[in-house]
Amino acid sequence: MQQLAVALAIGLGAIGPGLGIGIAAGQAASAIGRNPEAEPQIRINMILGLVFAEAIAIYALVIAILLQFVK
């Protein structure tokens, strides 16, 4: 049962950030294509958003590791 909790924690915890990162990168590429002069601002904001999204996946990994070793 504990292995199921670990698998669900990391699996479900990675779905949201994965979708968010994909959508953000796609929208940023689209925005740069429409307005190439704004590329530096778009890139900086996109990277900042990706960092926050990836932090959520890291939190899920930490929870999964804690669940693995807590009895």
C-alpha cells in the first residue's frame, strides 16, 4: 500500500507541472513568433514560470521519498 502512495504522489505530482511547462513553452514560442522584439522579456518571464512549475514537481518528489521511508 505504501508503494502505491509513493507512485501516486510522484505520478500525480508530475502531471500538472508537465502540462504547465508544455503550455508555457508553446505560448512563449507563439508570442515570440508574433513579436520577435519582445523576446528577452518573454524568455525571462517564461523561465521564471518554468522554475515555479518545476518546483511543484520537486515537492512531489520529496513527498514521495518521505512516504517511502516513513513507516
